[in-house]
Amino acid sequence: MSEKYRRKLLKPVAIVCAVVACAAAMLTNINVSVATAEAGDSQESSSGVSPVKPIPNRGVYYPGTEELAADEMRVIACGSGMPMPRLKQAAACLLVELGNGDKFIFDMGTGSMERLYALGIPLDYLNKVFLSHLHMDHMGDLPAFYIYGPQNNRSVPLNVWGPGGGGTRPEWGTKAALEHVEKTWAWMTGTLEGTIDTSSFKLNVTEFDWSKVNNVVYNENGVVIRTIPAIHFEQSVSFILEWNGLTLAFSGDTLPNKWWIEHTQGVDLSIHECVFTPELAMSKWSFSAPEALNAVTTIHANPVFFGKVMAMTKPKHAVAYHFQNDADTLPVVMRAVEQVYDGPVDYAQDFMVWNVTKEGVRTRMAVPNREAYPTPPLHEKKIAPGGDRYQTPDKVLAGWPEEVDAVTDKIYTDFNKEQGTDFKFQLKK
């Protein structure tokens, strides 16, 4: 049989085989489609992912959607940056949430308040603030956080712990500072009386001796918070929180010091400042050479200092914070740290989250609500009786135009009809 004739005979066979193969492929696709549809109908797949149900383990934290285990600690960076304001990073602030329901704020630097609000946590739960020292990048948002309590449905006093004593001038202490804050807001607190619930204007201040070592400043509900002195001018401390066999250390601002090295050995989460190298301080902050060297070697811990401290204390998980964390600065900081330390380190960003258990530390990023409103009040709001209401002077009220009376009456009429109330409009009590 000639080759030409053989090819002629085999050509129809090839065509038939091709048709059969196509048909088989089509049937396979149909079977896959049916199987996929059936999986969709059952809301399950072999991977456990459903087309209509929430996807598990997305690798990020959505605030308010995860239950905190009874033995778990969650730490959120609500400020990881510096005194130099920037949209990307607020100044120093940490929120610590415990499985027993307690929540603590460590430092509240400028820009951090809006980060706290973006987590959607009722302010009645955020009523314990601990200050490492009184620089604005560590407490600058506290005055606003305090005064905005009533408008944002806080109904309990704000409790603040901060350094003082220890031979420092009394006028430099936390009590003196917050007395001035209350005086600053005297007009606002006075004019709001009887208009909204102002019970949260009460401010409880506990000033502790910053010079004491391993000093217990808080001991409630199984939570112990201690302070150790920091080398950052004077009247500065670092905090150590212990609860349920877990330990968190937070440095505030400090140079390497023997108290930190002694009392933070092997902690579960060690959060320590790690500012720029001298070269970065010159190029990014426009500091002179003497300014740069002074700032990062005599006042703050630079990356090499940070790495050396971690190498000496060997925490289970370390966090470097207090620097502008950008694409070009981070590699420089990391290289400096890695000269002296090879343990696990996170380089903090705002909304970085750490879930801490005895099994280890999980690091993620939170997805905040960028259009947050006040959370509902946890207690019934009570406005002071009418007799205690502040009264705007007559000379000011004389500027009210009578032409607005009619539309105002309609607002009240419509509101009362909708809400079943009987309020009357009155500019004067």
C-alpha cells in the first residue's frame, strides 16, 4: 500500500478521533460546570470557600468582626510615627485589648485619635490611658480625646496615668499638665452644661513616681502594669503589662538602658522605639550633622541601638516603631538592625495588628473605617436639669432673626410627630 493511499485512508479516522476528543472535552466542561453549580448551590467547595458566604482567613483584620479569645491579647498600632506630621502615620499610640474585656491605650500622640475612632470601639471601653512622657508626639491628642467625649457618646470619666515626682519639678508632672488641659477647655465645658450629657468631662489623674524601678502602677482584674525609668531627658518611663501569662513591653522613648534589659527578658511582644540612622535624619529631616547625631544617639534609640537591645533581651517577637516607614527608608533601617539582631521583627505601620497567645504572635494589618461615626452610647444619656443649663446672654440672642421662627417651629412639629415627643423650641431656659 502506497504511503499516499495510507494517508488518505487514515484522514477520516483522524477526523473522527478529533471529533470524539472535542465531544469528550465538551462533556468534561459540562460536568465541571454542573459540579461548580452544584457546589455553588450547596454553598461549599472542597477548599471551604463559598461564592456567597464570608471568605475565611483573608489575612487582614476587620475591627469588630473577630471575637477575642479568653486567653488572647490584641495590640493595634494607632500611631507608629514621629513628631513630624504626616497623613500616613500618626505619632505614638498603642491600643491593647485583652480577652478579659480590658482595653488600655499607651500614649496618644498627635493624629492618633482618629485612628482610635476608626476602629469603631465604644469610648466607654477606651477610658484608660497611660502616658510614657509628656511630649506632644506621645500625648498631643489626649486633650481633644478628653473634651470630645460627650459628643462621641462617652458616658464615664476618663482615667489617665502619667509620670511625675521623682525629684522633677511639680509643674512638669502629669497632674499639672492635665489641670491646665481642664482650664484650657473651661469655656467649652461651661457652655455645654445642660445641652448634652457632660458626665464624661470628669478626669481622673494618677501620677506615679517615674524614677522607681519595676513600679506597679496598675493592678486590677488580673492585669499588672509596671513602669521602669527611660533615658529620655527625665520624667519618662517604659511600660510592662502582664496578664494571663503574657507580657507586653512598650518603651515610649528611650536610649538603651539597664532597666529595660533586666526586666524585659524573653517577653512575648517587645515594642521599642527605632528612629532613623544619622544619615537618614540628615536627608529626610533636613537636620544638620550635629543635630542628627545628637537626636539619634543621645535622646532616641537608632536602629543599631534597637537591634542591640533586642539581641540582649531576646523577645519572642519584636516591633520597631517611631520612624517614618517608607519604601526608601525601611531598607536602610532594616539593614542597620540586622547588623546586630537576627530575630523576628516587625517594622510598625499604622493599623498593624498583633494577636498574642502562648502559641505565638500573628501579625496582620487592620482595615479601618475611614468614614466612622460615633458608636452608640452604652448607658442612657442624661442631660442636666434645665435649671443648670448654660444661658446664652440676651445681647447675643438679640441677633436671632424672627423670620426663622416659622421654619424652626416646623422642625419641632415634624420631629415630635415622628418621634412621639412634645419638645418646645426655646432659646432661653
